[in-house]
Amino acid sequence: MLSCLLVCLACYPRYKPLPVIFGKFMSNFTQIARIVREKNAGIQVCDEADLLQACVQLSEDSNARIKMGASGLDLVRENRGA
């Protein structure tokens, strides 16, 4: 289950680790969504306004973007082979 999101997080880790923005319909992936939020590797949004806010936040705050991307890469490394 975790492997689906880890693939997304791992898409470009060698080049530039990126944070993940994902929606509220994660009922089949509640564990993954919880882990990503706990590890601060991404942002879960509920609607278009949240999506816009997350995009603006990440585009304006390079430190947050870099930290979230690094957290996502750490998450991938921790769960390699899971």
C-alpha cells in the first residue's frame, strides 16, 4: 500500500526531491496519507482553495519546499522494499 505513494515521492529524487500535494479522497490509502502528513512530506488538500493555498505556499517558500522534498526522500529510503 505504501509503495504507491513512495513511487510518486521517488519519481525525481536523484534530481530534485519534491513535496507531494494530494486530495481528500484517500480512503483506500489512509495509512499512506497519515504517514506523509506525519513525516511532513506533503500536503493534503480538501478543495480547490486548499490546493491553491498549498501551491502558493510551496512556490513562495523554498525552505518549506526543500524540507518537504527531503522528508519525502527520507520516507522513500526508510520504506525501500516495503
